[in-house]
Amino acid sequence: MKFIEQIENVAHLSGIKFEISSIDIKTDQAESFKEDVYIKIMLTGSWKNIMSFIDKLEKMSFGVLVEKINLDANYSGNWSGFIDFIIFREK
């Protein structure tokens, strides 16, 4: 999955620590040539770096919909949590 490599690259460039915790692929029954990839990423980093990652994620060369963001400050200047998003792609 080439888009996973692109997401990992953007995360590294943004300076965050991350782990892909789940990937679920669902084929659109009405349009069998399309599928949606549901991804959940656990991440840690500064507020600025996490927002940079989200901004870059939304500007990727394929369809991305950020569904949910849950972040908490765990110590001074550091945030952790998860992002759920969907990638729309053709098979």
C-alpha cells in the first residue's frame, strides 16, 4: 500500500512519533472499483508538529477525510492521542 508509505513519510517529516493501530478496507458495493481505507494512528508530539501532520495529511494527493481527533496533553509541551481518518482510493 503505497499510501501507507506516504503517510509514514509525512509523519516523520512532521516530527511526530506514531503507530498505525488499525487498518480496515471496505469496498464500495455500488462502485466495485472503489474502496475506503479506515486508518487509526496513535501519535505523540508537540502541538505544532501534530497540527503540521494533520495539515499535510489533508493535502495528500489522494482523498482523505479526517473523522476524529482525540488529543490530550500528557506533560509540558507534549500531546498524545489518536486520529481516525478515511482514505478514498480506486482499486
